[in-house]
Amino acid sequence: MVNADRQKIFLSTGLGLQVYNFRYNKQVTYNNDVTPIVYLDTINNFSKNKLVVTYLSVPLMLTFKTKMADKAWLVYGAGLTGGYRISSYMKQVSTQLGKQKNHDEFNLSDFNACITAEIGIDEYFRLFASYQLTPLHENSLVQRPFTIGLRFGGV
């Protein structure tokens, strides 16, 4: 039997942003011509090379809180997150081309679905992890990003 004073269960949702910031150490370039392609640029030497993808996301989490001490709660849970891509751009800096920022679709999927989990001490910190179940790209490349992070405070 669960003691209600020591254990709590929540079903929570909300609205947020999920931002992927991929930094490449190779000369990867996304090009969105008639047929979108990803290739290794052998001409330019980039000092900065990154792809940023932003999703408007809606999580659905089942969260548990277990009382550990007088004012300390262990928080843990898991759930799903669905998202819609609202922005994507490639930023590259090289001596040959200078700074370039290209906003485009780059064959990236408009929608994503992720499984996510978290654990931490309520009101202090939470360690979270997320794995994208849907491919990042519409076709050809199959990449499924995995993220881990730390949240501070009661967020």
C-alpha cells in the first residue's frame, strides 16, 4: 500500500522548445537545391560549422515524487514528446566565404516523437534524457538524436 504523504503521482503536459545544436568537426554541408543533399565540402575549411533545428514540443509525462526527508522529494518519470519543426538553419564560418547562415528545410522532418525520462531532487535539479524515435530527416539519412541534460530549480 502506498502512503499518500510519502508518494505522489502526476500526469503533466505543457508547451516548450526542443533545440538541437549539432556542431560538426568535419566539413559537412547541407544543401537544399531541387534534391536536398548532405556532403563533405573539400574546398572550404570551416572554423564554425553547425546545424540548428528547433521544434515546438508538447510533452506528456508520468511523474512520481517520493519523499526522502522532511523537505526533500525524489522526482522521477518518463513520457513522450511530440514536436513540430519551426526553424532550421546551417551556420558556417570560413576564411573563403566568411560567415554564412542559411535558413532552410534541408530535408529535415517536420514532426518528431521522442521518449524522455528524468530523475532528480524536486526544486533543486533534474537529470533528463531524450531519444528521438522518428528519423531526423525525411529520407535517405537515418539519424535519431539522443540528448542528456540538467535542469536547475523547479522547472
